[in-house]
Amino acid sequence: MLYGYNNSAINFANRNDRMTMTSQAPTLPSLETTTGVPLYQQIFVLLRNQIQSGDLAPGARVMGEVELCEAFKVSRITARRALNELAQQ
């Protein structure tokens, strides 16, 4: 399971001869905008905690920039900075 995704969370449906994909969004905590803690730092801490707690298994794929942008409603540079912080650890 990766960030709340599992095989049953992704459903394919054939509608009008076209394939569409629907998926359930993972349950992620919301980011605090009033604390003064940068958004990239909050995302970094969430990802680091998931790794340290074992919620993210060794070798499992971490969400990429686009996925982080969509999940947290942040800019791509914010997502990139969070991933760069994680990579430096």
C-alpha cells in the first residue's frame, strides 16, 4: 500500500468505448498555513515520518512532484523542495 492506495482503490470503467481511470485520493493530513512553518517543510516531515514509521515500506515509491502538488494543493517548486530535503536525509 502506498499512501493509502491499494489495488482496489483504482477502478477502470469502459464508458462509451473509452477507458477512464478513477481513483480514491489517499487520506493525507492538511497543511497548516497559519503556523509560519513552510509548506515544503511540512510535506518533508510528513514523508519522513511515513518512512520512519514503516508506513512507507523500504523500496516503495514516494509520491512524485505532480502527485504531491495534487495531494497538497501546492506549487511544483514546493513539492520539489520537499523531495530535495528528503533526498538529502
